[in-house]
Amino acid sequence: MVSSGVDVDADSIAQRLAESLSFATVSHRDVAKVERAPFMALRAWGAQRYPLLHDPALVERHDVGEGQLFILRGSEPLEAPLLLLAHTDVVPVEDASREAWTHAPFGGVIADGYVWGRGALDDKASAISIYEAMEALLRDGIQPRRTLIAAIGEDEEVRGLRGAGRLAVLLEELEIEPFMILDEGMALLDGAFDGVEPLVGLIGLTERGYATLEFLAEAEGGHASMPPERSAVFSLSRALARLEERPMDAHIDGVVGELLDRLRLEQPPLQRLVTSNPWLFGAVITAQMESKPGSNAMLRTTFAPTIVRAGEVENSLPTQARAWVNARVHPSDSVASVLAYVQALVSDLGVTVSLRDGACEPPPASPSSGLAWESLCRAIRVLEPGCVQAPSLVVGATDARHYVGLSEHVYRFVPMRLKPEDLPRIHGVNERIGVENLAELVRFYLEIALSA
């Protein structure tokens, strides 16, 4: 039960999340390749399971593609509204990984205290919890002080242009300026930071930008029995290897500096001495953070080769070899500076590097102070009194970046309880969320909706 007195039934919520996971709402960058039927079936299911939320006499609803906007009017219409974000699309499941799943990824199974399936963490748990919170308010006849708005996107996993992009435009047309915007991004982390005993609620103030770089190596073709001194594949391989060996500079200032400042208050004396003096121990702090993929991603722009293509047959040399490298742009860098760095890095290898469509800069950081920030921290403390709240950088991309022009206060946090070993489940095998933790998400949304 939250301070509002609204009852939350964990088992019923888990059942509804499990049902939603059975819809394979897989997004695709190519709109023509998206199977629309699961999205439409999920929408019909939502209207059936959440009838009050879909009652036009109670809630104003806008359908934008497969995305939806729900507006529950508050008792004080002059107060700026609270905007909650989530998305219902999921990443695909590789055929080669299906046998490694404990339960079928689209089976919607509840077992061993967890709800299992693709989207259990990213991000149907958030969407369903928002639905549950709004339905509960309507069921109990509780009107929040601020207008409560839910914007549910359809394609966050492939840049969010059709979903969040269009929903943000609609909100602008409706002249809605939210008091606070809250999306996924960070969580309640257990054991993620050396020397910090309490749970840490990381609140994303901003996120890294996004760019895909195309590497192209060209050479003469010919018979594989007579390889030339320089082949397209070897040239491309050298370029990718150099990119791995020479990362861009690390940064322990800005939002990351704010995070370190907050965490050092929880650290033992020796660690606190190190983190309190970055001017002296900067190399030590950087080395510690570089040792883990998650914290290394907070330090710098990272590069990940995701697609490599060359050749058609095994005994013929390809004339071209291509690779697509996903760059996540640190707020201290820009898309242009990242492209220039990589082009200069491989210029002597005969490999050209160009920028593919869809790049976006890191958005501006929201403040870690003020009424909106304190409202969010208070809601977290109600849920977990001993939790440390700390500003952070989201290493991935979220739908929130489409809404930054609507409010100065854009935060990225959902109270999912995650240990380091849980992080690979996101977009990976055996994605799951605890039944009790899922109920906490609903309590959290209720708390912030009624106390902000």
C-alpha cells in the first residue's frame, strides 16, 4: 500500500503483464517489415483489461499510429501536468538463443516469483504499471492534483520517430508544458558500486547521443588463391581493431562527476579519499570505472560493430567490405566530433567512414535540484527508505530525448531492482521481473502522481 491508501494486488498485476508479453510487438527500422497485428491485438487487449482508462467520459485518449496518449485531468487544471513515458515495442529474439530461455520469450509465464518474457524489463513492465496506476485511481475515484498524462510509444527500440516523435509533436500542439517528464532509463541497483552498501537509485539526468558509422573498405577482387597485399576484409578488420584499441577520451566531470560526488558519501574512508580528489586520483577512478562495461559506458563515447558484410562465395575476394558501427555519444562529445575522430583514426588504412541517417546529439542535462527533482526522490524514498538517490547518465537511448523541448525537468528512472547479473537480461536471454518488484512499480507511479 502506498501513502495514498490505494491497494495494489501483485498477483493480478503480474498476470496482466504476463498476458501483455505474449504479444510479439517487435519493432523494426523498416516500417514495411513491422508486423502490425500484434500491436493492434495488444491495444485491443488493453482496452479490455483497463476499461476505465479507455472510457472517453473519464480519460481523454489520442491514438497516434500504434502509440497512445492518455490524459487524466487533475483537480487543479492550472498546475503543470506530470507526463509518464513508456513503450510497448520490444527487440527481437534471436533464433539461436531461444533454447537458452528458461521459459519461451513470448510465452507470458509466471514462475519462481518472476514474470518471464521479452519486454518484462524493457519496457512493458513500465507501460503496464502506468496503466495499472491510472486504472486504480479511476477505480477508487481519486483525482490527482496535477493532470496525469501517459505517452506510450510504439518504436522506441528503433529510434522512436513514429511513436514518441509524433506523440511529442501532439503534446506541443496541445500546448502542454509538463511539470516533469519521467521515462525509463535507470533503476534501483544492488551491488553495482564498490564500497556502497545501500541500494542506489540512479536517476538519469540525460543520456548519450546516437550515431551509426558506416565503414567501407575497397580493393581489387579476384581468386582467393592469389590474395593481394591489401584486401578489403583485412583493411576493414584493421580499422575495427584500431577503433577498439584507441577509445575516445574518458570524462569524469559533468553528470558523472555529480554521481561520484553523491556516491562518495556512502563509501569507506579510503575510497572516499580517492574519489574526493579526482585532480590527483583521476587515473585511478577512470581505471576502476573502465573495468566494468556499464560504468565504462558512463565515461566516454563507445563503439560497437554490429553488422559486418563482405563477400558472396568462399573462393572469391570481395571488392568491398562494410561494417556498421553503433556509436553512443557521450555528452562531452558531439556527433561531428565523433565522426571526425574516427575518420582521422583510420585515414591511413584506406577505409572511408560516413555517418548514416538517424544520428542524434546528447540532450541537455536536467537539474538535480528543485521541486521536480525532490518530488521524484521523495517517491523513491517512500518505496525504499534506505535508498541512495543519485544523478546519473543513461548509457542507452530512450524516448525521453523526443520530449526534451517540452520541459526542463526530464528524468529517466523506473524502480526495477537489478543486480549486476541482471543487466545482461535487458535485450538478452531470460528477461524477467520479480512479481513483488512489479507491484512496487505501480506503487511508485501512484506515489509520484499523487504527491508531485
